[in-house]
Amino acid sequence: MSGHKCIVTGGAGFIGSHVVDLLIELGHDVVILDNLSTGRTSNLNPKATLHRVDIRDLDTIRPHFKGCRWVFHAAAWPRIQPSFDDPVTHEQINVVGTVNCLLAARDAGVGRFIYFGSSAVYGTPDEIPTTENAGIHCYNPYALHKYSGEQYCLILGRHWGVPAVSLRMFNVYGPRSYNFGQPNSAYSPVIGIFHHLNKQRQPLTITGTGGQSRDFVHVRDVAHAFVATAESGISWDVFNVGCGTSHSINEIARRISDQIVYIAERPNEAAITHADIGKIKRLVGWEPKITLDKGLDMLE
Ligand SMILES: NC(=O)c1ccc[n+]([C@@H]2O[C@H](COP(=O)([O-])OP(=O)(O)OC[C@H]3O[C@@H](n4cnc5c(N)ncnc54)[C@H](O)[C@@H]3O)[C@@H](O)[C@H]2O)c1
């Protein structure tokens, strides 16, 4: 198979860098557009080409889309609490940045545009397991931005003929998830934080009772979901990407350490996330392969 030119925005970040690695393993040519604001050079695949650009600036990103077949749009500021502190910057990156990428994709005539959506849009869901038809309840600016970005992909994508799809990821974990040099790292994914604290021989800190539960999906499985969606003929649709199971934070913490302390609850976050992944299994043919036990054993 000859490779396609692929763009991964945010390809120096946690999830984007795993999508880059998989695309390169599959023989594709990968161009990363990233301003390294939360991403790290150590995540960069040496076989990919990095352009250090900001997705808020359409003129600088546009030329890179020429000849591109697939766009994977991961770039965002993906943290909940900071989105309350600086909602304007988060809106510009997460929403306006997405529209800019769609414009550049339209002008280049790309074959598929895959958006990194989030289960944050379901809030505390009104159905468990949660299907893609569940109600939208945005509890924080981040969730609202992710929903706006996704809807722009579907509305403008249809209008312009850009074949866009959104994957609403649940809690993604795995290597590179925790970036302790980064000011927003206090809000990094919980498994990454627990693993880091345990390696530092510090007690794990649980917010609230620890009874809140999450659907954890390994980042390698997530990368496969993105590539499978790019290869599918599907456009203008939304899919959940999770494991289809839910584990409490207490349960996860106890699997990693017996040293646990409880701190104040964080407001505006969901009590439970639990994906129904029937739709992506049926229409894209993707399902997760890495169980939570195996994924926790694979942490570096
Ligand atoms: N981590 C999760 O569990 C999770 C769950 C659901 C959705 N998502 C979404 O997946 C995507 C990736 O998240 P992540 O956890 O890998 O985050 P991350 O912070 O590790 O990666 C984001 C990347 O985007 C880059 N970036 C940020 N602003 C930019 C800008 N203005 N211009 C160019 N590049 C910019 C950063 O430098 C970084 O490399 C985000 O869109 C996020 O909303 C993540």
C-alpha cells in the first residue's frame, strides 16, 4: 500500500502522538501541526515532520494542508478547570482553531477530517451505558468547546463537502498521559497522575469520595479507532470511543497503591462515564483490545 499524506494537529501531545506513531507504522507520511503549548518534543516521532504553528492563525496553517488525504484534529487545550479560568483563550483554541482547520481542509480538498471529540459533552449522562443519542449536558467551558467544535465539523463539513467524523473519547490513559512540566498538569488524566505519584512514592490523592467512576480506554486502542474511522467510508457522524465498562476512582487507586488520601471534590465534573460502544463496533468495525488490567500493567 502506498501511504497517504496525513496531518495530525496536536501530534506532539498525548493522544495525537500515538495516532502519529500508528500512522507511521502503517506506512503513511505524517505532518504534525503543533505549537508545543502542552505537547512535548519527546513525544515526537522522528519520522514525522513538525511545523510549529498555531491553529488560531489560518494563514500559517493553510499551506500545510495541500495534498493531504486525512486530517486528525487533536490540537486543543483539553483541561476542564483551566477552561473556567481563561475561557476566551480556550474558546479561541478549541473552537476557532477547529474552524480554521476545517477551512484549510476544505480548501485542500482533504478526503477525511477526524475530530477529537469528548464524552465530556454528556455531563452526568441520562443513560448508562451512554449512547451517542444521549442528552448533551455541558457542565464546563471545555465540554461546551468540544461540542461546538464537533458541531462545526458536522455542519460546515456537510455544507462544504468535507467528510468529517467526531470520535467522542471517554477517559484515555496510557504512556505520555502525564506531563508534569506543564502548568495544567494538575488536571491530567487520573491514571497518569496516580502512576506518577506512585513512582515518586507519594500517596495517591482522590478528589471527593472516589465513588465517581470512569470508562477508561487505552491510548493504543484509541489510535486504532482513529485509523479505522479514516479508512471507513463514514462521514458526518459521531461515535463513542471507550471500553464499555466503568471503574470507580477508588478501585483504580487501590490497584496502584494502598497509600491514598482524599481531598476536596472538584465541582462541575461528571459522576459517572460509561460508553455504549455498539455503534462504532457495528459501523466502523473497531473494538478495544486492551483490558484495564493489561493496560495498567503496561504503564511505564
Ligand atoms: N485525554 C483524554 O482523555 C481526552 C478525552 C477526550 C477528548 N480528548 C481530546 O483529545 C485531544 C488531545 O488531548 P490530549 O489529552 O492528547 O492533550 P494534549 O494536551 O497532550 O495534546 C494537545 C496538543 O495540542 C497542541 N496545541 C494546543 N493548542 C494549540 C494551538 N493553538 N496550535 C497548535 N497546537 C496546539 C499542544 O501543544 C498538544 O501537543 C484534545 O482535543 C482533547 O480535547 C482527550
